[in-house]
Amino acid sequence: MKIILREDVEALGAAGEIVTVKDGYARNYLIPRKMAYPATKGYLKTYEEEARLQSKKAARATAQAEQMAAKLSNLSLETTVQVGEEDKVFGAVTAADIAVLLADKGYEIDKRDILLEEPLKALGIYNIPIKVAPEIKAEVKVWVIKE
């Protein structure tokens, strides 16, 4: 049976390819799980429409992520920390702390998207990279000052 793959299937092919598989595999596994369509003219048009809509949606999401990255790049955050003698910081500023600072400014960023290699343990100004989308990153300036 010839089918049109809706998504990548390991050891079979990539999305959009027309492949030949055994009838039972197509009817009992691929088609019920919406991984493939039967290879007919009608389903080919359906797949092309789905691909067009998906590319539009991806382009819109990328544009929104780029706008968010531009806003984040212009953002400057300030956090105060307790310091001891010789300006030694008690504790550290972590990705979770930066996520809270961003939330206070109105940006909901997950702490796992803040690409902080190690916690900030000294006073100063830091440029912290933030993953807005898989291929789009922004840098936020974080000022660590003493209380």
C-alpha cells in the first residue's frame, strides 16, 4: 500500500514522502496514529494544505520570538544581594532568581531557558543569554549590586 507520511518515521522516511509499506502496517499502525495518509490525490492535497498552514504557523512563531528577543535585549535587571567584608556575596544569583526578576517586569520565562553557566557570586554587570526559541537567543543585562 502506498502512503503519504505526515511526520518523520524512523526507518521509513521523512514527512511528505510517498512510501510503500505492507497493508496491515499502514491500516493498523500508521493511519490510526495519524502518522500517514493513504496515497490518493485528495489526501495529497490535504497534506499540502497542512504543510502550508504549519509553515505559516512556524513563521508567525519565529516572528513573535524575534520581537520578544529584541525586547529582552533592551532590558536591564537589577538585583541586590547581601555582602560581607571585602564585598564578598552571601549566596548567589541563580537562574530562578533571574526568572523572578523577569516575571516582575512582565516576561514569563522558564528558568531552564536562562542559559546561566554558573550562579553569579560577585558584584558586577553580567550579560545573561536567554533562549527565546530553539534557534533564537537574547541577552539580558543583570546588575548585581550590594544591599
